[in-house]
Amino acid sequence: MSIQEQIKEYIASQPEPKCSDMQKLHHTILELMPACKLWFLDGKNSENKTVSNPNIGYGLYHISYADGTTKEFYQIGMSANTTGISVYIMGIDDKTYLSKTFGEKIGKASVTGYCIKFKALKDINIEVLEAAIRYRTEQKS
């Protein structure tokens, strides 16, 4: 199954209104990042144990570890969680930037160093979420 098919199946497996919200958000991210690499992580580790919620990734950046090794990962991620949707904005060095810049303006959402979590799209200002995504995609990876 292709990554696009896995993404489509994952979004379709969500209950409404989460399914429709994730579909809209998926299209929004693709409009902001039209030529991006797509990822689908099923949430399982190398022993096939579930270690996280499945997630969709967009874009590419290289994580550099203290031991000198690097790993490719996505810039923007999206995942369903028990109460709503999480959007991950990966690779921002300043862990207070998202909450300081977008936290007050985004609406009913929890904003941490790399995650914006909300119950439904109707609860947030989508333009503010788009601005956060755009900020990350304009940074050097």
C-alpha cells in the first residue's frame, strides 16, 4: 500500500467530525507544502509494538543528535488523539516560540514546544495554525 493510500485509510478510519477535520487539514498542509515528501508512521516500533498514535508527516528535515548521528524526519506532522487532533511542528530550536507567538491567537488549543493540540478545527483560528506551519517551512532544515 502506498503512503498516500495509508494516509487516506488512516484519515477515513477516524470518527466524524475528526475525519472531516483531518481531511481538511491534510489538504491545507498540502496547499502550503505542495511538493513535500509525505510520511506515514503507523506508531509501531521495530518489535511491532505500538509506541505512539499513527501520524502523517509532511516535508523533510535532518535531526542531529549529540553523538553526531543524524536522522531524516518530517517538518510538520498530524495525528488523531483521544480528544482531537495534534499538529507537530518539528525542528524549531526555541521551545517557547510556538506558545509565545501563536498560543494567545490560535483559540482553544494547547500549544507546547512542538505540538498544537485541539479538539476540532472549529475551535481554532486556522489562519494562525497556517502561519505556524508556514513559519516552520520557511526555516532552514
